[in-house]
Amino acid sequence: MKKIYLLFIIAAATGQLVAARTPAATYDLPPGALVVETRPLELGENKHRAFVLWMLKPTKNPREDSEMYTCPDETRGSYYSGPTRVSLVDTASRRVINTIKVNEADGDGDDKFDIPYRIHAGSYYHVPDTPKDKEGKPEIMRLKDYNGDGEALEFALFDAEACMPIVTTLIGYSSVQDKVIWYPIQVETEEGGKKTTEITHWMDYLFTTEPDRPGHWKYDIDYRGRGGTLDKHEISYNAGAERFEGKIISVGDGGL
């Protein structure tokens, strides 16, 4: 203890004391950046990589303990809201390799997303060491092998704008590009004999549903009780294109 105190005195006298670096300062993120979470990647090959989830000057939206959980609360709880980014960093050189923006699924162009900082366990986000229905700090970047390549290097985000649907999206590490990527989903929708194709980043329930085999999903969503259709999904991961591809067949009561 005396030795540590002596070193402190010497450092202070010689002007060598340096303020502790915040995570944002460590990776030279812009002023106002709030680092929500950092997740190291296990890559081998002497690659020192991590994901950094951060937000730019977010607002903080706490919920009252006495409030009942509504459907949107299931993916928000108490949450930050604002411009949201995921960066891939080199932890050895403290260099940002690349950064992606994460926007909401509604497509209105707003540069924002909601990230829970406290939420109850047992819903969409994993809350470590917390009993079901009790609140705790969620693990947002919970790495799993979603695309079926045998590497747990992807994490899903969830957004409940209402009770149906829960929209999902996937972010992960590309070993080919050595970058963080926001996986696109190319989907062909067939309804009433008409077919349309779009590329999106969000898909209803996709990453809340267990695949029937690695990298392949086949599931139905029934919106008919809400005046909608029965949507039959079949989605697969295309490793060469680093994207998800598939089709949705939408049928009403008369089509069954």
C-alpha cells in the first residue's frame, strides 16, 4: 500500500497522472457517444476484434416500477433512444474498423433506435443472473450462430411496436470482409397472384423463431384475426452473398 501511495505522489509531482479513458475515448468515438455494451469476438488467427454498441447523445427513458409491462415494453423496458451504431474495433490498436447505423423498421428515415438498459427477464432480450419477470441489465449483443456457419458471431435486435408483430434484425461479423455487417434480407412476397420483391433488414419474428435446420427457417404467422392474412415464410442464408433470401406466401381465408 505504501509503495502504491509513493508511486502516486511521484506521478503527481512529475505531471504523469492521466485521466482514466472511457470506452468512448478508448476507440475515439465522437463527442456525446455513450457506449452501451462491448462484446469481444473469438476469432483466433491473432485477430483482436470486438463489437461496440454505442449511441449518440441518447435520451434516457426510465419506466416506473409500478407500471405494467405493455407489448412495446417487452423489447424496451427502460431504454435509451437515439442514433444507434455498432462498430467493429481492433482491441489491440484501439482502431475502429467500420461502423454501421441501426434504424427502426418503420422506414421513416429517422436516425434512431431504442435500446433497453433495464428490462425484465424471460422476454426477447437475455437478462443474465435475473429471475424471470424480474428486471436487470440485458445482454444486447448475445452472440449466437444464427446463419448456420458454425460460428457464434451474430446477434439479433428486436422491436415490438405493438403486440403484433415483433420485428427482428441481425448484425454480425463477416470474416470475408473483416467488418461488422447488417444482414440484408431479400424476400419475394406472393399475395393474390401478385409477386413483389424487396430487400430489407427487418423481418417479422424471423430471429425469434428456431430454424428447422441450420440457416433455414420455415414458419407461419397468422394475422387473419386482425383482418390480415396467413403468411407462410421460408427463409435461408446465402453464405456467398452474405444475406438472407426467401419468400412469403400470404393467403386469406378463401385461399385455404
